[in-house]
Amino acid sequence: MPYTLDPEDRPCAEAVIKKSRFIARLRHASSEEHVAELLTHARTVDRGAGHHCYAYLLGDETDSRTERSSDDGEPGGTAGTPILRALKAHDLTNVAAVVSRYWGGVKLGTGGLARAYSGTVTAAIESANLRPRLRMEVFRLEADHADAGRVEGELRARGFEVAEVTYGDRAAITVLSADPVALTAAVNGITSGVAEIEHVEHVWR
């Protein structure tokens, strides 16, 4: 199951490794503008740091997810990629991470750098309030006006989310569920198998 951060959460972790100081910051991000805001914040707060390396993952659909990373002057593959791997290891999406590094005068080597960046981000992730991303299927069913209130009420009573009820020639009820089989069974039971339920789309929550 994919996870993201609570939009109000501001997880941060710090580590000092061979006199170099690493500060990791994570934020919920739904656009590259949000990523840029976090990067600007890190560069402002830690303007004395020599590197501000980052990675981010945007999008709920795995086949169209956007992922980027930057080493920001560190040796290639020692910062951005380890940060990205840490995010993926925790099945995160719609999230950005920036790690600012203050040089301590002692070389860590490529392996040491990679471990430092990934480890600091992992510590920040483990302190975060992670939220599961649920794929909700959207369905629409029709009912007579006289029955619409009862059908809506029974659906809500069984724990289904009724997003909208509109009235035309008949009442159209829009329902969201992560379990289409359970929803279909509920609708059949409530309407004695009379109502037809139509799948419309899916959304992520």
C-alpha cells in the first residue's frame, strides 16, 4: 500500500557523521512547485550548508509517477539516488525530501556518503506521520425519488461514502468504496437487486 505524509507534518532528522552534519527535511508534495518551496526553505534556513540534495516522487499511479533526484554537487549517485531509494523503500509517494550537508573536513567516501544521506532521510521518515493512500472506486446508481433517501441512509449506515445525490427524472447517487464487491452486495441487498450500479472512475484519498 502506498503512503504519503500528512500535509501538516514537518518531519526532520539530523546526524553528524565524521564531523559532517546532515539535516533531512520531508514534506507532502503534490506538485513540483511544492518541491521547489521545500528546497528554497532548506537553502534559506541552512544557507551555510555546501549541498542541498533532494529527491521526490509525485503521482499515485505507478505507471505515470514522476520521480527526480539531485546530488547538488556531491559525487554522482551518492546523494540524490540514495534519498530516492529511501523514499521508495517506504512505499512513499507525493513526497519530497531535501538533505542539507555541512562539510566537516573529513571525507566519507562514496559509500559513506550514500549511507549518510539515505540514513538521515530514513530517520526523518520513521519520525513522520504517514498516511495510507487508498484507491477509491466511484460508482453511480439510480433510484426512484421516493426511495433515494432510504437508499442513501442505508449506504451511509453501512459505512459507505455517499459523495453526491442529484435529482432529475430519477435520483442519481454517487458512492465511493475501496471494496467494490462489498458495495455491490450492499446495493443489491438494499434495493432487492433492482438498482443497477455503474462504475464511473477511481480517485485516490
